[in-house]
Amino acid sequence: NYLKICHTRDPKLNVCIKDSISRLIVAMKSGSSELSVAPIDPLDIPFMEMYQGSMNASLQLTLKDTRITGLTNTEILTVKCNVVDNKFELSSKIPYLDIQGQFIAEGNVLTFPLFSSGGFSINMSDATAVWIIYFHDLAINGSEYMSIDKFDLDVIPSEITYDFGRVLDGDNNLGEAMNKFLNENSHEIFKDMKPKIMDELGEIFNEIGNQVELEEINSHLRGGRVENHLGKTTPSSPDRDSNLDLPVLSSRAQHDDKRSVPQDTAAVKPLHHVASFLLLRTDLATAASMTS
């Protein structure tokens, strides 16, 4: 039910993609045993490490057993599919994100060493998220699909609160002072932490996507019924695409060497990223003429 085929010749392509991604996000909350995908809400990150330093101060922060809650409450606001540059641009709203786990902080201020460890929590509210998803053309049995290469993510919360324990080097006053400093400079602190967190989230979604066997996804297309660009359902076939009657061409020179997938499914490698579930059917020549 969460797998929906979108066609680039559809004048409402962006609406179709928005609906598909919205349904996918909700469906993946509890994961999918059928597609061998673990739950993404809460999302567990076993280990993250980041470092900030200057001449007068440095901090090595290690986060363990981090759990992020709230990702599947995302509301997709806008979607723009750019078939010329082979990318999607999405904007969304996330009402809240709750991040909890264990931390170890080691560093120094001037010549004074500092150490703290314990539980932490980061709470974000009313966040805006911007996604840029890059894809390439994928040929399967003479038909062409989109497969996701990577995505970039940026999250901009309206409010952030931190709690990194109440004791620093055995001194409760220092711990309170550290939390006060973190919360008074919450957005600046998050700006420094964000690149590492966003990279880690990207890697996590890569791993999730790599669990999805291409054969398992194709099973939704073989022998079943799929919706074509006219809104009618037709039997799907691995050998002949009955939905599109025009040739499919690459949109960029660097994609002229199509990444053909062998018909021997035992040799098929997993697709990248959860977003590959969308398997957007391409008719790039038609789409290019529509946008010119």
C-alpha cells in the first residue's frame, strides 16, 4: 500500500511524489518485515563522535545509544522534481524531535581539564527540514526507473533545549553552568553539532535502504497490477512495460551509460536508500519537452 509508482509524464508528478513519500514515512514507522527494513521511529544510533576545538578550549563529545523519536511525524510541505538535474527538493515540518542517550565529554578550558558523562536529552520543536535527494537512471528489463544515490538533509528547529547531566568533574555548580551555557547558545551549539548528526542520519538511511532487496521490490511489479499515468490499472510484466509507450532517454550525458540490472535476480544488488521504494518510472524525453 505504501509503494506507489509516479510517472514523470504525469502533470501532477510533484503531487504524486508528495503523496508517496508521506505514505512511506508513516508506513516505515514500525519498519517492514516484508522489505527487511527496521523501524525508523524511534531511530537508534549506536555511536556518534564529534570534536570542537580552538586555542583556548576543546571538547570531544561521544554519544552512545542515541534514540531519536518523532521522525515519522514529518509533514511534507512541498516537492519539486527536477528531471534535468536528477534530483528532488523537498521541504517538510517536524513538530518535535526528541533525542536521548548517553554521553562522554572530555576537553579543556585553557589549561584546566574537564570531564563529564551520563545521560543527555536534546529536544527540538517546530523544525523545518529541507531534503535534496539525488538519483540516477536505472534500466530493468528494458524499462527505466529512478534509483536514489544519496540525499542531503538540513534541519532548522525553532526551539532547542539541552540537558547534558547536572555534574561536571564532580561539581554540580559546573554542571548547572554548562547546561545554562548550552541553552543560552542553543542554536549556535546545534549549528556546530548539525553536520555530524546530519551525516550520521544519512548513513543510517543508507544502511536501511541497502537492506531492501531489489527482487523484493520488483515482486510488487511482476504479476500484479500497477497504476499507469492515466490512472488505469494494468497487469505488470517483467518483460514489457505496458504503462509507457514512448522511449525512455537519459536526461544527462553522464547517465548515458545506463546502469542495467541483470535479469538474474541472484546477481542483483540492493538499491540505495529508503526512498528507492518509490521507483519512479521515467519518461525523461517527454518530461524535458514538457518543461521546455
